[in-house]
Amino acid sequence: MWHKYLLVAVYLWALTCSLVPAYGLVRIGLKKRPLDLQTIKAARAEREANYRGSLKGMNQNHYLGSSDEDIVPLNNYMDAQYYGEIGIGSPPQNFTVIFDTGSSNLWVPSSKCYFSIACYFHTKYKSSKSSTYTAIGTSAKITYGSGSISGFFSQDNVEVGDLVVKNQDFIEATKEGSLTFVLAKFDGLLGLGFQEISVGNATPVWQTMAEQGLLSDDVFSFWLNRDTTAEVGGELVFGGVDSKHYKGKHTYVPVTRKGYWQFEMGDIVIGNLSTGVCEGGCAAVLDSGTSLLTGPTTIVTEINHAIGAEGVVSAECKQVVSQYGDLIWDLLISGAQPDQVCKQLGLCVFNGLSITGIETVVEKESREGSSAADSALCTACEMAVVWAQNQLKQKGAKDKVLSYINELCESLPSPLGESIIDCNSISSMPNVTFTIGDKPFVLTPEQYILKTGEGVAAICISGFGALDLAPPTGPLWILGDVFMGPYHTVFDFGDLRIGFAEAA
């Protein structure tokens, strides 16, 4: 008789296990839109403007949800869109959204959006069709570099994979003020950043999931498929990680600042040569919402020069080298502090105020009370000092160092455009290595070069873009899809850490 009870128990156990999702993971399949070269310039300018504005607000301890004019970043979606499907309401109304770790709000077009063309090209949320809808009505506006969305807050159930997140606050967009929204392949955006940068202080979807006990573990993880021919664009997993998507073990580093997923990064190496810029640590943000990898102009210039990317010539930079190159060298050799050299040369003093920190020429030209010419010379001098200091560490000879700096003056990344690469030279380009958690994370040329088209129509661009943020917020590196493609990433909000492992 006991054999029958045993068989029944085994059967019930097997049936119960079959009803539980494997590994307790919730999977969101991601689709990918190929590179759109024509819109890179606008998308990069937009992303730069958004980060400057939003991080400036954080630095001033200004709560981002307290004003209609607060700025949060928009995905650099026009390089390569990674998007997936969610449902809102009961029964669920389906929407495609960008999953963005660089912002924190969920928004979709509203059925009450009457005067924006973009709304007519995308799925609109109809509150009257949902039995679980709750009105909130508080107005909301999110401003981007090339437009904005505005609308009002509502509350409803949100279906993400197999999960139903109850009573989630989100924005019904009634106005989408940019042509980019018309062209976008997605309907809305689901932010995966922290509540600290959420407009209207709305709780992010992942946080609501955790509060409602829907996740087996307080993490989510990204696998982005960089194979342009693959049908599957990637996978976002809530509640854990999928071991099929990575090799070895993850290297974890702590989150140093809540808002964006910010952490401390170490030295950056081009080929076998250290840039020296992050030996003492640099702030970095892991951002699924940008396709490129961006950093300060000074170092991105060195990287793009090393890989042969086309740049723009800076006359002010070349002027500094020809007129002040010897003096910069002599001051550094004599032991002068690098951040004082340009002041001692009189190139970074305006109206009695010294300029510190490396900024773009455009930013310094707009600085009140300073002339455009003096501002550009100061910027050029500060960059030249960084380059000279790095070459000194490598024991370079004076003439060769000044010649190298002069070459860099001809290779500055265009702040609003792409850096073109010769597709035939990819095999001879150096690796670029980022140090995270004292471990090297290598990007090969095939990984950091973005390519569109085939044969004679192929166009290749550098995956490295320039973005300057003034201290104390900057310098800041933004590791987007160029980095997240080769490396599987874990966002652990339970232990406030980020994990990196080689993608499989």
C-alpha cells in the first residue's frame, strides 16, 4: 500500500515542479534594430545634453521629480534599438519598450494623445479598456535633448514576462514633441535606474516587483546579442541570471552612487600602453540605453587616434603645441603640478578666476565673462598637459611627444558627429582594455567598431564617443551597448553591486 502513496507523492512533486518557472527566472526576449547611421549625430548630441542636465541636477541635490523641467536621459536608440514587449492593464494591452538602465520611469503613449504625430504611429494605452486602471492625474514632463514627452500619471497592472506587477505608477504620454519618436520602433520606455532619478518620485518597475515579492532574487541581468544576423537580439532576465549567457564567474563592484548604476573603474589601456587617466579611479555608469561607449574628450581622442578614426582639427590645440609645447614640457619635467601648468602659462585665467577641469570647447565658449578664444586655448592646454604627462610616464622623448600631441590635435572627436573608420584596417587595430574590480575587460576591434552595410557600401564608425562633464560630477565614463554586448551584466539591487562576465 505504501508504494501507492509513494508514487502519488512523486507524481504530485513532479507536477508541482512543472508549474514553477525554471530557475525562478523571468525572461524578456529582446529584439534589435540595426544601426541607423543617418541619425547617429542627433542621437549622440541628445544623449550628451541629457547627461549634462540630469547629472547637474543630481549634483545640486535637486530632486529630479520636483520640476516639470527636470531632465532624464533618453536612450541612444537610433544606433541600435534593443526593445521588448510588456503589457499594461487587464486584459493586458501590449507595448514595445526600451529597457533603459539610464532612466527610471515607465511611459507609453496615451489614447488621449491627439495632437502628436508620433502617437498615431504607435500603440496607445486606453484606460477605459482596463478593469484594473486607477486614475492619478498628476502632470509629468520629461525633457530630452531634441524634444520631450509630457502627460500625466496613471496606475495599472503591468505584465512583464510571466509576472504581473500590480498597481504600478506610469506616465500616459499625451504629447511627444520630436520627430525621433515618430521614427522609433518602440512605443515607450521602461526605466531600470533608481528612484533617485525618477520623475514624479515614481517607483521603478523593478522596485515594485521586489516589494511585491515577485522575484526569487533581487537582481536583473542583461545579455545583448551583437550578432547582426541573429533573429534574437538578447535577453533581459528578472530575478536572476541565465548561465547559458556567460562564461566563468562574474566580477562584482559596488554601486558608488544611486541614481544611475554608477561604479568605480580603473585604468584604461590602449594596446599595451596605459593611458594613466584612471589609475586612481574614474566614475563610470553602466547604461543599456546608449549604444556607444563615451568618455572625456582627452582620452577618447587618444583611443580614436590609435584606431585610426577620423577627427576634426583644432587650430587652438595646434597653436598651444607650437607656442607653449616646450614650456609645458619644461614645467612638467621640473615637477610642476599638472593642474597648475596652464594657469602658470596664463592660459586658464579669466577675470581673475581660474578654470579647472577639462570641458568641451563649446561649453567653455559659453562661459560667462570669458572670450571664446581664451576659453578654447585653455581647453587645448589642459588636454595637451594630460597627453604630455602620460607620454612622460612612458619615458617618451620630447620631440616625439610634441609630435604625437600635434597629431592628436588633428584627431579630436567631433562633438556632434561620428568618427569614421576604414573597415579594411579593423584587423590591425589595438585592443582597448578597461579595468574593473582590478580585472581587465578587453574590447577587440570587432567589438568596438560599429558596421553598417556590406562590401563597397560598408561604413564603419568608432564605438567611442566624447562626453565631457565638469567636476565634481565628471569626468564620467558611460559604458553602453558597445561594452554590454561582449560582457554579460548583472544589476544586483539587493546588495547594490554590478557584475560583469564574458558573454557566451
